Amino acid sequence: FMVDPGKSVLTGKVSVDGEVAAESAPLFFLDGRTLEPLEAKDNGTAVLQGTTVKLKAEAAELLNSTFGIEALEEGLVIGVATITVNTQ
């Protein structure tokens, strides 16, 4: 997968039953309005968390067509992203 911070989008290669369904599909919108300040930890890491991850329309369409459903829509909240990096 690839994250484009300028567009707040995560794209990735999508395969269904071993066949490529999309080479580079926009999967998630990364809503940084909920992002918390960077937190340096005593254990030599830094944590960036709080970005809300939401389903993109293209991903919802791929999933709905793959599973024969109509339940998924653009904007569905998938979760909250947390990134932890070593600083030492």
C-alpha cells in the first residue's frame, strides 16, 4: 500500500481469489482533523495517533461487487490509525 499525505489517501493493490482486481485502488481516506500531537515516549519511541480511517467510494464498490452486497458506503469509519517509530 501507499499513503499520499498530500491527499490524505491510502491506495493499494487489490486481489480477489488470486486475481488482481485493481492495481492501485484508493482504499481509505485518512482524516487528519482528529490527529493528536506527536508524543515522545520514555522507551525510545514516538507515537502519532488519532487519524480517523474512512472507506473510500472505490473500495466500497470493489467490496460490494466482490461479495454481492450493497452494505458498504463511502465514509464508513474503519478505525483510528496509530504509527509508532523508534527514535533511537
